[in-house]
Amino acid sequence: MNVLFEEDGAFKTGTVLADNDATLQVESASGKRTKIKSAAVLLRFQSPAPGALLEAAEPLARDIEPEFLWECCADGEFSFLDFAKDYVGKDPAPVEATSVLLALHAAPVYFHRKGKGRFRKAPADILQAALAGLEKKRQQALAITRMVDELKAGSLPTEFVPLLDQLLYSPDRNKPETKALEAACEELHLSAPHLLARCGAIKSHRDYHFNRFLREHFPKGTGFAPVDVPAAPADLPLASVQAFSIDDAATTEIDDAFSLETLPGIGWRVGIHIAAPGLGFGPGSPLDEIARNRLSTVYMPGNKITMLPDAVVEAYTLAEGKPRPAISLYLTVNETLEIVGHESRLERVHVAANLRHHEIEPLFNEETLAAGLGDFRFAAELKLLWQLACACEGRRGKPSATQGIFDYNFAIFPDDTDPSGESDRVEITARKRGSPLDKLVAELMIVANATWGGLLAEEKVACIYRAQTAGKVRMTTSPLPHEGLGVPQYAWSSSPLRRYVDLVNQWQLITLLQDRAPHFGAKSDTLFAAMRDFDLTYTAYAEFQRHMERYWCLRWLQQQGVKEIEGTVRKENLVKLDPLPLMQRVPSLPELPMGQKVRLTVESWDTLSLELNLRFDALVEGAVAATANAEEGEGD
């Protein structure tokens, strides 16, 4: 005796070796023995052989039209054997009964299963809906095939046009367009961006990277809702000093400026003046909501997204020409350049000049300081402040700017005839960090941030500190040391126009100086949330800036037609390219000491994936550079 049975959703046949009523021991055509339940048996038969039953029934089942079966079938539940008898008009042979079973099983849209070998005719309305669904799937499959063919031919399907952003940055795998794109990518061995670029959907690699960032961090765009520009209090006293700032040429958010007055018989009064938007608006205001959402200005070569609206920046930036609201830290410095006292004030400060690095650095540098400064505006003030900075750095025992590394400036020159930016020209210039101007600004910012952090801690006014212990830098509401800078506490307060943490700390400092209750308590959920969100967002913005700098570095290689380039080994196979702020792994690099200079062959680059392939060529003999790991710009 042979049996047809169902196991794991599949129909199988075998010869009965033992029948124990509730269970059977069967042997398949392959010789495998299986124990099955009697309830799983659908048909018992003598012939044909077990291996031939399904082989003979399957072609017959394919010839049976499910529509005809459905028309012939009465309502209600039925057994396949009973239906097979009606279908063939007699007791069905095993092959005939099995063919009907297979046909019913293969048409779940027409017949719903109700148990092993038992079915029920689908109601007409449900059948029509199911058939419509099948037709929709069939048409969708045809559309996917067509879209795949178009993509492979280098043409963009019309369905893709309104979905391009989604397909590029957050594809929905349930959409037929995504399925077509993935299928075409797999066949062509291309990434989605590369295939879409080949089809003309990505006209600007720069915009591709920028828009990815915007979609994640600025889904509603980078514009600002209309806001009133608040004025600072009208009763702020006017400082007697003539201040000056020191910034790059492109800086518009001028947060800090300096002044110097002689104190006969004592030394000097050094003024560190910080822009004070916190005097114009406070927590909970519409501008706070804007700053809280953005948390920081976003920087990238040739562009930036400011934390505050331009009109607010213009009202509070320390631009030259007229008094601006500021929080001033006045240091009393004796003739040995020791800080013997300090005082903080809320006031208006007249900014006499905005000095720019490219203009002042040729006049004020290590060589001109050694040779004797020439006669230029603020020469004496700059020299005294630099001497103070050197003294402060020496007392801390830590450098304010890491020596031997470079800061890089990117200048983008747009081609007005090509809005995609693909024809824009980039210039990358390096300036060694640790110049007298760098030290002057960085050291005085460290003094301001450490002093105000200490004042807030002493008065038990909550603020957000930046601490470094055990080599780890983190944000905290506790006044912990910053070991990397050698200060007992450090609270970012010097950039309130472009960092939300600085603005929060400024609000707290203002309440202290005005003898008012602070906005945030030590256990304020708002303070903790701002600290957490800022840390995450600031890190993401910094990563995006590095991402865009890498893009422009690759554009520079392309623009210059670079075939060979020198680099400096950092560790293992990681190389810093000497003329660029670009780190790259070179798999072919032999084991070399850190600092060894090497010559590399530029094999290829890709501004869409930001990949760069370099091959080790040769050692640059006799050239082993001193290397230093760049620290964060904490004095900023």
C-alpha cells in the first residue's frame, strides 16, 4: 500500500511499512523512512509507484483551469476526493484525484484551505478583489521590468522624478520604483547614487552630499520664520575702551573682541568682550526656539548655515563702527603679566576695528615679533596681549594651540555659468597652527571660559561645562577639570552667536551679574536636554564638515590633475596627504614608522562615494616629519 500525505506544507508519497492506526511508518522513493500521523494521509493507492504519482499528476493539474473549477464548485466546504469524483464523472483514479488536489492547492485565490485535503470556494466579492490584486501585481511586475530596462539603458523612468530624494536618501523598499532600482543596481553592479547619476538624476555631486545632510537635519529647510529682532536694554553703560576683533575674512558671527588700557603703577586692564545676544532674548522666546532647534552654526567649505537669523547676527555681532552689547571680562594684569584680579560687566562696547587674519598676520608673526614690529594700528596692543597669552600658557603648562599641525582654508570660486557647482574652482591654503595670533585669541578665550566657569561654580549657578578627565572630553553640568587645557573648570561661553551651549551659559551668567534668579537650576531637565542634544548635534555637524572638506579635497585633486602626491604616515596604513586636510588608508603601504614621508600614486577618486584609491610608490628619503594629534579647538 502506498500513501499520498502532506508534510511541512508539501505533498509527498511513500510505501507503507507499518500501519499502527494513529501513525504510519513509510518509506519514500529515495529510501528515507518517515513516521507520519494517519491524519496527514490524503490518499491510499496501490498504483502507480509512489515516485510516479506526483510526476504523472502535475502536468494534468497544470491543464485544469481554476476559473472552471470555481464555476463547477458548489458553496460550502468539501473534500478534494468528492470534488474529483464530480469533476471526472466517476470514481477518480489516484492520478486523477491527485491532479485535482494539486489544482485546488495551486489556486488559493479561488479556493480557501480548510484543513488537510479540504477546501472552500472563495466568495465572489472576495475572489474579484483578489483577482484585482493579482492583476495589479502583474502590472506592477511589468512596470518594474520596464523601469529596470530603462535604467540599464541609462534613461530615468518618469516615475522616478517625483521620488528622487526618497530613492537617494531613504528608499521605501515596498515601492516598485525602489524594487526596480535595486534590481538594476544588482544587475549592473552599481550603487544607487552611481546608477542614478548615470541616468542624469544627480547633476551635482556637491548638492547630493549637501541635500543628504539637509534631509536629516533640516527637513523643513534652512530658512528662518519671520521674527522680530530684539534690542538690547537701552540702559547699558558705554565702555570707555576701543575694542578690536581678530577673525578670518569670512567670519560674520564675530563673538569676541579685545581691548587694552594702561593702569599707571599697576600694569594694564585687558578687556575680553563677548557678543551678548542673551541680553536681547531669553529662554522660551521664539529666537530661543530657533537656536534650540539648530544648536550650532553649520560650517562647510564655501557655505554655512547659521544658528540665528542674519538680522539677529547683524544686530549683535561685534562689527566695527558702533557700540554693541557685550559681556566684558576685565583682567587686571600687573607688570609681570600676572592676572591679579578680574571683573565682569554688562555694557556696550565700541568696536574700533575688525582685524582679519590675512591682513594682520603678515605684519604680526614670529618673524616680525623677533625683528621688531612695524608701525601699524593696534601693534602695541597685539604685542602686549600676545605676551600675556604666552605667560598664561606657561602658567597652565599646556599649549593653547597644538604646534606643528595646520589649519586649512577652503576658498570656493563659483562658475556662474554652471549652477550645478561641478565647474566651481577650489583653492585650499594651509596655515600652521600656533601662530602668535592663534595663541593670542585661543589663550584669552581659555581665560574667559575658565574664569566665567569658575565664577558660576563659585556662586552655585548651574551651567554646562566641557571637561576632560582620563583623556576623555565630555559635556557635563559639574565643574570638573579640563586636563587637556590645565584649568580647574571650563565652560564654553565665548561663542553665543554660533553655539547654543555658549548662549545657555551666557543667560546664566547674565542673571548672576544682574543679581537675578538663574533661568535653570542644577537639576533642570531643560539644561540636561540641551546639553545632550547639543553634544550629539555638534558631533554630527562636525562630521558633515569633514565630509564636505573631503569632497572638496577630491575636487582639488581632480582640478589639479594630480597623479602623484606626498603624504605622512600616521599609523599602520593611514596616511595624511601633505597639502590637504585628508587622511587616507593605503593598503599597499609597507610597515613604516610614524612620521615617515612617502610618495603615493593617485589611482582613482570618486566625488560621489568620496572614495580615493592610492598606491604606495616610494619613500621620500631623509624625510621623517614630527607628528602631533590635533586637539579640539577648546579655546574657540
